[in-house]
Amino acid sequence: MLWTRKHLLTIEELSAEEITLVLDTAASFKEVSSRTIKKVPALRGKTVASLFLEPSTRTRISFELAAKRLSADTIGITAQASSITKGETLKDTALNLEAMHVDFVILRHSAAGSPRFLADRLNCSILNAGDGAHEHPTQALLDVFTIREKLGRVAGLNVLILGDILFSRVARSNIWALVKLGANVTLCGPSTLVPPIFRELGVKVTTNFDAALREADVINLLRIQHERQRKTLFPSIGEYTRMFGLNQDRFRLTKPGVLIMHPGPINRGVEIASEVADSPRSVILEQVTNGLAVRMAALFLLNGVQSPAASTPAS
């Protein structure tokens, strides 16, 4: 199929075919990072601005490195270094970037819907790098890419997403991507953080962690989103760890080939024990590696090119 979208705002609006196209394109780009010269000329002459108004390590560096690997000129802007600290609006900041002929704006913002807000007002392409508790589309794409790469498929797999589902943009994007690609998704965590309404998205909801572990082919753990919660929704961190932490004893309940995933940052000793995070079944660092290829693919497709040019290094 041909990619026709100008923006990458949500997984919800993508078809299974579009998701697969991104994954296939990312597979073509993954090899680039292993070369001596880690660049291709696909975005030569283009300018990519990363506007990160929330803290980020993996996503920000991954997007900026992806743009550089595609030979784009890059601009990195954080909240502390922008005129937003002086009272400038998001719209005015973005319009000023566009006045400098920026071709792509990668936005992370605490307000849900902010990437859509810019997409409706700017002519350049907008990529959502996480908007509040709404969506994080490239994280979901790199997660399903990793699952497909390690297990050979997504359809028919039992995927357990564990933790703070209610406030997690990663969970929402993953649910959309996994269901569209045919996986069986189960959500697990405290009932205050995994409300039954999520069943409307075509997933199972449970608080029985041990039972869910035994059936899972993939376990994707999420940290507690303290920064988005307005009140405490469980008794204590210690209680959460006792009930829902993936420790070594619980890890022994899982299938021999289970994949352990986490979008980061990890809170070791809370949602996951260090021994599990560092075990051979963990693909957490592989997710980071794959994130670079997925974000290269996203920028590449949004630039309007339909077949990877990854075989030609930049001069």
C-alpha cells in the first residue's frame, strides 16, 4: 500500500495495513545503524524540530538521532529553553518554527490533543511524541516491531499489559496497535488503575496477576504515572509491588519463551525486579534500538517517499 498521511498523531486512526507498512519500512532501516557510515540521504535538505515540553530521554534522543541518520537538519527545543517560559503560547512557538521553514515538528506535551491542535493550524508535518495520557504512537510501533521481530508474528499472541493503564499513553497506543494486528490483549493492575471501561476497546481486564502471567506470551510492564495522578489510587508503593510487581517468584510462573518489555524509565524494585529486567527474556534495550528504526521509518514515510532508500549511504 501507499502511505498518504501528512501527520502521525495517533495509532487509533491508523489501519492495520498502515501499521504494517511502518514496521516493514523500519525493518529496512534497522540495518543502517550497524554500518560504518550510519546515514542515508532520505531527508537531506529537510529540517526537523523536536519540541519537547515534557521531560524525555529515550524518545527525544531517538527522534533527533533518527532525523540525523536520515541526513536532516535538526533543532532541539525543551520547555526550559523556549519562550514558553516567558508566556508564549504553543501555537505561537510552532508558527515561529514554521516561519523558519521547518518541515517536521515532533511534539511532546502534557495536554492531550496538542499534536492535533498543531496539525490543524500548521502546514508542516506533526509527529506525536506523547500527549498527556492520550497516545504515544511511535512507542506502540516500536513495541509491536519488537514483538514481531522476536516472535515472528503479532496475531494470536497473548499480550499482558501490566500497571498504570488509566494514565498511560503508552498503554492506549499499544492497545490500538495490538488489537488491530490481531493480538489477544489483557490489562492487569489495581482496579483503580484498570477500570472495566477498557473492555470496550476489545481487551480483557483482570486484577488476577498470577493467572494472567501464566497465559502471557508477552508482558509489557508500565511504571506508575505519579506525575499525572491527582490523588493516590492505591495504598502505597510497597503494597503495589507486593500485589503487582514482577519479581523472580512470579517470573517462574511465566512461559519459557515469554518476552519482558518496558517502555522506560524503569522503577527497579517497584514494577519489576532488577533480576527480571536484566534477564535473557528481557527485550527492554532492544526496544530502544528498534525505536530508532521505527522513528526513521515514520519520518521517511511522512516525507512522501514510498520505498526505503536505505541502501545508498549519504556522501
